[in-house]
Amino acid sequence: MLELVGFAEQLAGAALVVTGEGALDAQTLHGKAPAGVAAAARAAGVPVVAVCGRCEVSRAELAAAGIREVHALVDLDPERCRTKAGALLRRIGAGLG
């Protein structure tokens, strides 16, 4: 998939890569898109941040996969993480900016 979207070309000159999915879990670390993104970015020397609904793997496992930090919506607001995801994502984005 990364080849189809020209990820390597888009990565050139990037200072940060933001990736994510609904749940970062054991499956993520075994070939899902965020793991592929993180591996490619790490090879290019670009740091990676993940944004997700919830995170079910340890910080050490994420670091080993090349993900420097993770921001989970459920950690910001467990009561509204599903109903107000857009607002929470904007909040994370503003913090990353």
C-alpha cells in the first residue's frame, strides 16, 4: 500500500509522520498500516507519532516498532471519545503542531 500511495516520495523532507488507527494493538505491530508507516519513517530517520482511539500495547513495544509517542482519544476523554472524536483529534493535532 505504501508503494501505491508514493509514501517514500512523500516522506522525503518530512520532519514528523503522524499515523494511526482505531486501536493500536498486537495486530498493529504485525503488519498493519501504522507499523509499515513507522518502519519506513524510521528507516528514513523521521520520527513517528501515532493517534488512535485506544492503545493496547506498551510504550516499549511501540518504541520497538518505531513509534515515538502515542495519543489515544480514550486517554483524553473516556466518556466522549466516541461521540466527540473530531474535537479530540483537533485537540491532539493542535498539540502536535
